Amino acid sequence: APGPPSPQNGALLAAGLYGANIAYNVINKRVLLAHPHPCLVTGINLCSSSLCCVVCWMLGLIHWPRFLGWPFYLKLMGLAVLHWSGMLFSNISVSEVHISFTHTVKAAEPFFTALFTAVLIGHKPTLRAWLSLLVVIGGIVV
């Protein structure tokens, strides 16, 4: 398994993710202004990203995930539904209000993701992880 990226590569990855996120938000807002149907936009987003994953698996660009058993996938389904719901509600919010307000509200998302992961899957983050989430939330709010 590959190790963590170097600090320089990590900074480049973070900058790339940040830039892609800005582009996604701007494009998403423009799509929702032109086509104000957030449920449909979210469904198309889910289907197109799922199709990209399947194509990458079929072409061998990424490894097919190993089977972890049905009980795990049933637990994971709860998180998947919550994540999809978060995307849907974010698209509804973006279609109704300014992106900056939506992101201020979404600042608590990492906290609730960790909380639901602990409750639904049983993976309990360390105290250090919880404290780092406070820094993330604070950085997004500011």
C-alpha cells in the first residue's frame, strides 16, 4: 500500500481539491439557476459519478473493491443514504440561497459524518480526530 504523500504533494492535492470544489460549486449554482430542479440534478450527479467509478473499475484504472460481507454493506448503506441526502439538501440549499450561506451551514458536516460513522459502523474516532474536526469547522465558518 502506498504511504502518505509528501508535504508538497499533499499541499498540491489540497489545492487541487479546493479548486475543484470551487469549480463544482460555481457550475452547480449556474446549473441550478438555469434548471431549478435540485432533485433531478442530484440524481444525475449520483448516476454520472457512479458510472465513472464503474468505467474506472472496468478499465482497470482503479482496483475493484474486495467484498466485505453483507452486514458491512447494510451498515454502509445507512451512511450512503445520509451522504446522498446531504448532497440533495445541499443542492436544494444552493438553488435557494447564496453558496456562502450554504457552506457556513455545511461546516458541521465533518462532525456529523464522524458521529454517524461511530454510531452506524462502530468506528470511533480518537479524541485527537474530534479536536481536529473543531479546527476544520472553525476554518470553514471563518
